[in-house]
Amino acid sequence: SEQYCKLIIQNYNFVIEAKKNPVPFNPKNLGTTINTSEHEYFPYLNPDGKTLAFTRMTSRNEDLFYALKNKNGFENAISFGSSINSNLNDGACAMSADGRFLIITACDRKEGVGSCDLYISERNNNTWSKPKNVETPVNTTYWEAHPTFSADGKTLYFSSNRPGGFGGRDIWSSNYDNGKWSAPINLGAKINTAFDDQCPFIHADNQTLYFTSNGWPGMGNADIYISRKTDTGWTLAENIGYPINTENDDNGMTVSYDGKIAFLASTREGTLGGLDIFSFELPEKAKPEKITYIKANIKDKITKEPIEANYSITDLDTKKEAYKGITTKGLLYVSIKANKNYALEIQKENYLFYSQNINLKESTSQEPYELEVLPEPISVNSKMVLNNVFFDFDKDILKEESFVELDKVVKLMQQNRNLKIELSGHTDSKGDDKYNQVLSQKRAEAVVNYLIKNGIAATRLIAKGYGETQPVAANDTDANRALNRRTELKIIGN
């Protein structure tokens, strides 16, 4: 066809330029814990980077395996077991960020809607349920495969050759809302072509998409491309370069949350046999947005049982809520953009809310925040640290970033009309004892005055400065001294 001839010419020109301008590439075979003399392919790294799932073909039968990461690399791969794998072909899977859901591609099953369909399984206490067909409108009588989840769990991307696309296999997306998947939308002409566009991987930044195509200018067979989601749609597919892409088929790339390491399957030099999975450092221009993530287990402080709670993550500079939602089985996973100062708050009725300050402006690290959060039921003497209340050094004037958190205290007092609270100021041991006492009292009073100004009766509030008399850590390091400089809320009447 004319399109095909045009593509051959474009590929020829691309190869000449790409070989003149190679990108940095130093692939490492993942070794015998993952790879065998059989074929291993379609790697999928879950968003926290701790589980690598992949497909292995043995005697022409595809099954799913996974390997857990430790400080030395990946442990021995383990089969997902008979609840997931069948004696038919099962491959190309994706996992939700909280580790609860697994979506797999399974072909020719009795209950299938088409040739290959997407199925979903839920994990309970480390066992996976029998996968259920995702059904229409995601699955059709055509071919659906290669799932990938957005980190917020709201969008599923996949490949399909259903009608209504650009030809061949295209990449589609469907949103999860109120327990249902929406009618899939084609990602459009900046990603899909008249040929095969497949193997999508949406990065945990929720906007960088890597995929495989043989319809854009490339090295001659299937190559890996990148596109980024903007406010106006997707950017034009861009080849990630030679020698990552070769004259052979290169497909199924997955990328770590910090954007540094990518994984792909290849038959290149250094394989243990057939297709193997390799890791490599991603070139700068192919990296996703800089992000890290918050992963929290939320449990009742007294019973240690998981609790469902509302969470909000607010950008303290703009005072705008950047992320919010409800935890599932006490689990929270949110990928957050670097270079911002956030307040994380977790709230549940009849509990004191939990607050944490996550300031990524002063840190270039993309180390994740993994927390155990133990909200305390509201009762006399229960207390919490207000981690997002800030004062300038040596001053008793509230910084504006504190208002987001103090407004939450106002709400808590409005919802619990009988509550009486003590707001206390605490310092570290630096400086004069008496001076610290006075400063902590003035800071506690500044907090109380803010609450009174916002409609809370003065009779329900006490300001108390404790100076350096109630440390929560030894005053021996900057980090410990920072823990001691704090504002606390304590219930004194309910």
C-alpha cells in the first residue's frame, strides 16, 4: 500500500540519522532469578517498584510469574499459581499501585468474550482470586490485551484491534467510576497508526506513556515510543532511539517510579536463551516527570485494625488540594510530583485527624514515603501533633502555610461540638529555658487566636507553652530537635 511504501522510506531515513546519533544504552541481563533458556517477556514493574511481573513461555504455553525486589536485585521468580495461570495462554499483566488488583490477558477461555480478553483478580491475604472477565465495554469479540493501570487506579490502558480505530492494533483507555469501566476511548492519531500500536505502559507520573509500534518511523520492525499527556491531549509519538530500538522487534518496556531504570525483553547479545528481560538506565530525554510516592497503612491506634479513611494532599503554596480520595482496606498509594511542599491529612469520623508535612522543595531525593498511620479515636487525653503548623525561626507569627491545617482543626471542632482542646507549644533544648517557655506560650496563643477568629468559642480552647520540658526525642541531632519543635492538640473534654 502507499502508506506502507511511505513508511519504508521514512524508516530508511530514520535508521541513517539514528545510527549517527545513538542514545546512551548499557543493558544488563536480569540474570537467572528471572531469565531461563525459555522466553521471558512483557515485564511489568508495579508503581512502587517492588514487584516485577512478566510472562514466560514454556512449551508454547504462556504463564505469569513475579519476582520481589530486595536490596541486591530481584529474588527468584515465582509462578502466580493455579488461581491465575491455566493450561491456556495467560500473559501480559498489570498490577494496581496498592497491590490489590491484577489485570491479566487470557486467551480462549470458555467464558471469554473474544479471542483474548482482560481478566481481573483481587488479592486477599496474599492469595489471588480466580480472575473474572472484565466484560463489555472493555472486552469485545475482537482481541484485547496488554493492560496497564494508572497509579491512581482510575484509568486502564490496553491494546485492541476492535473497529473504530486507525487500523491494526490500537491503544485505548477506559475509566473506572462507581464500580464500572467506561466505554473505551481511542488515544488518537498522535499515538495510533494504520499499523500495530500496542504494549502500553503508563508511568506512575500518570502522564508519560511508553508503547510499541511498527507504524511510526523507526528501525524497521516494532520500536518503543514515548508520548506525554498534556492539558490538550497527547504529544506526538517519539522514538526513544537507537540502540535501545534495533532492527528486531523491541517491545514491552516498563519504567521505575523514579524514572531511572527501564526494563524490556530482547534477544540481543547476552541472553540465556530466547527472549530475556534486561534492565538499563533510561536516557534523560525519555525520562518521565520527577515523582515520588506516599504509601501508607492506616490502622486504629488502639486495635491496630485497618480502617477506611479520607485522605487529602494539599499543595501548601497554592492551598489547593492536589490529591484526595478514600483508602481501600486501610491502604493508601499516591504518586506525587517532586519540588512541592505538601500537607498529607487523613481523616475519619470520631478520630483525631493525622497530619504529615512532606516538603519536597528542599530535597532532591525521590525516596518514597512509606508510613504506618495510627489515627487515635477521639477521647479525653488523646492527642496529635499538628505537623503542618509553621512559624518563622524565633517568631510567634503563624506562617500562611499553616492555615490549611488549622482550618481542619476548625472543622473538627465544628463536627464535635462538645470538644474542648489544649493547644500546646514545644521547643527544642537550644537557647534559654525561660525564653523557650515564653516563645512556646506565645505560639500556642497564636494558634488559639486563629481558631477563635474562625468561629471557635474561646471557652473550648486553652493555650499552653511547655518550652523544652516535654521532648519526644533526644535533642542530639537536627532531625530530633525538629521533632521536639512542634504544636500539639490534646483533648481535655468531650
